[in-house]
Amino acid sequence: QVQLVESGGGLVQPGGSLRLSCAASTSIFSGYSMGWYRQAPGKQRELVAAISTGGTTTYVDSVKGRFTISRDNAKNTVYLEMNSLKPEDTAVYYCNKARPIRALDYWGQGTQVTVSS
């Protein structure tokens, strides 16, 4: 069964922190680099962080130094620790395999992150 379940979003003030979690089915998680994507209103979905099976991480410039991606291979779970949040981080956040978006045909429901005072 293909499954992606994101959680942990919410409303936070600028400068605050959130920790997102994503539970994935083995068919999606095991043996693949995983990523966190986000889609803000009126904008295209973008990959913001990725982690290889061995733990190598990459980030888009706008979140470097503020976001940390990690994975627990025993739990098929990927995390995104977000600190120093800004209003421009407001978006729905999704996890999935780290690959071109056009190659991904299944998505979870996502989790809403709203940064506002």
C-alpha cells in the first residue's frame, strides 16, 4: 500500500519553530532519497530539503541554516526541523521521494505551515 502521511504543521509566529514528520510506506521510503517539498498559494511546488539513504543532506538556499532534514530508516519516517521561521515559509509541506516533481505520481495530504504574527 502506497502511503505518505505528513504531520506537525500549524500556526507559528515569525522566529518560531516547528517539527514536521512524514510516515511513508516501505515502497516509497526504503532505498530512496527523500525530500520535503512545499507549495505556497499561487506558486509551484518546490523541493526545499533532501536526504539520501546514507544521510547526505541538501537544501534550497532560502532555508539553509534554518531547516534540518533527517530520517529514521527503522521507522520509514522523515523529519523536517524548521527554525527561525519567516512569513515566506508559509505553505503546505509534503514529503516524497527526492526526484523531479513531474516523476512523482502520488502525494499525501500535506501539512499546513502558517507563519504569522
